[in-house]
Amino acid sequence: MKYSLVCRNCGLKFQDNGFAFSCPAGCSSIISTHYPSLFHPKGQGIWRYANWLPVEGENSYIGKPVLFKSPELSSEVGAEVYIAFHGYFPEIGAELITCTFKEIEAAVSLRYAAEKGADIALASVGNTANAFLTFSHYEDINVYLFVPERVFECVFCYEKSENATLVMVDGSYDDASNLARKFAELKGIEYEGGGRNVARRDALATLAYAFLETYGFLPDVYFQAVGSGTGAIAFYEGSRRLIDSGMADKLPRIVVAQNEPFTPIVDAWQRKSREIGSYEYDPLDVVYAKVLTNKNPLYSMRGGLYDIMGETGGFAVSASEREAKEAGKLFREIYGVDLYPAAAVALAALLKSNVDGKVLLNITGAGFRRLKKDYRIKRPKPDFVITDEDDLETIA
Ligand SMILES: [Zn+2]
């Protein structure tokens, strides 16, 4: 077998029968892939690392992050700052046409689903939906995207895939997510699984491999703004694979950033608690970086952010809307490109943190204004508008 799945709690190894991202023994832990093969880059883009992706073939997705060192930010931060730029900025070779790293996740998740012969349903607050809307046609499956009404204005593509169905949910992200899950059950298709889906995380883990190939080492510190924490866990997992393969010797400190006032991971981390608090309000109402509003992040469970930050000596830090906007302005002055709010939060958090050594800042989204100059962006209308479970029957 190319890979097996491993429970991060009890260590049980099992075969992947498709969309079983939970331990057969009942643990609520993260399930990771284990690849017996060694590091073996070959080819281009993310498919260069295909032997460490949970798929047999590849599709025509060609996007990848652009890596560079930033002397300007290094002097601001007082450390050696490297950027992983995910976005649209052809001047530096960055051509992610939905502007965020979500499209890298989507490309491999779609391939994974297609190889399992599964149609999928998932919820998104915007970037993920845009990625799946744009790239679903790479695979011959049906994709159902559930997006809350209040972030629907963020949905865009330049050509909507015919096999993608866009469902607007009159409710919160939690509502959208619950309805996507129920719809999958009702229809007998798969709930895509978000950050628990190994295809998504292993897609993002390719950043660690690309960094190592470019610079010959892993960073001392990895910085990223997180909603669910998928990208940060993926970078940790990728780094661990490189260490196990004898390619690197030290795990990067994993640092995650969130946007005030909704900072469940930062709050729990500062309490030194494994438990995420409960928040009664809808964070989409109060947060500038709306993609950072996950109420159920991958934090508490074994193999989640609490364990990873503890193991690597990392931490969690918050930044305000004002700090994020100032950071975004600084980045635009240096590089001439606009950051997405979440990426600005990550930069703001880095600027206020005391770190040294080699720091990798993941710019998870950028260049929407730049994209609009080159592409005629479409704002697709929902195929269906629903409010509750009863409406699921109406979705064809
Ligand atoms: Zn287990």
C-alpha cells in the first residue's frame, strides 16, 4: 500500500477505505497518513511530492506557493523572515487564481474524492468555496458547497465548474456545516471532512517540502493565522515526515494567530487549557478576518494544535483589526500587493511577537485587487437558498 492511516492517540494503523478520518477504536484524535516511502521529489508543483499524497494519480492543477526571503520584514521583526506567498501576483510568479492556499487543499481533496468514487458536500466561509467552485471540473464528481448568507458576498470565480452546486444557507457557519453533513447523509454521499481530511492536510504539507528543497533546511519558527488550524497541523506533519526521512533534524516551533475579539485558540492556550471555550455569539458578526472564525478548531484532540504547540515550543497570539490593517499596509508598501485579512493578521501577530532565528510566515491569501485587473471576476448566484433541514430535499 502506498500509505496507511495512523491514530495520533492510540497509534492504531489502519487502511484508508475512504473518508474514514476517525480512529476505528473510537478515539477523537487527528488521523495522519503514514508513507513508508522516503522523500522523493519528482515533477512540478504540488504533484512533485506525489509519493507523499494520499492519491494514486494527479489532476491538472498547477498552482504552488512562491517562497522568498524578506530583508524588509526581517529588519522589522529582528529575525530572518521568509515568506510563503499564496495568492495572485504574477510579477513574482504567484498565480493562485482564487488567491488563497485553499485551492491547493481543494486540488488534492478533489482528486482524493474522485479516486474514491465519491460525490462530496462541504461548508465554507468563502475561500474554500471559491477554490472548489473553480477547480471541481478537474474531476468527474459532484461537489455541493454550503456557504452562510452573510459571507456570500465573498464568493467569486472566473468560471464556475458545472459539477459544483452552490447552496446559500440563511444562518451561521455552524448551520452551514451541520446542513452540509446532513445533506451528505441524506443523499448518500461523503462529507468532505475539512481539516480532518488527510488529502487536505497532506496537500498543505507540501509547503514544508518545497521550503526544504529551496533553502536546504526547515525554518525555526512557522507563523500562520488559523481558523481550524489545518495548515499549521499540516506544516507540522510535513516537517515530521522530513525528519523521519532523515532530511531535517528539528521541528519548527508552530505559532498560530487569530483575530480579536474572537480568539478561541489563543484564549485556551493562554489558560494552558486543552479545552476550547464556548462562544454564544456568531463570530462572523464581529471579526475582520472572517475565515478565522471556526468555533470547533482542531485544537483539543490528540494530534491537534494543543499538542503540536506544546511539543514544538510554539504559542498562539492574537492581533486586532487595526493591527492587521497596519500590517497589510506595510506589506503593500514593501511589495505592492494587497493581503487578505487573515494573512494581515498573521503578519501583525509576527510583528508583535518576540521570535528569532529563521521564521517562515505563511501568507495564506493575497492579491485579489491584482487579480481583478487580469480576470473578469464573476459573482455566482446561489443554485439553492435554504434555511433548515427541511429544505435539503429541494437540492437536486
Ligand atoms: Zn485511536
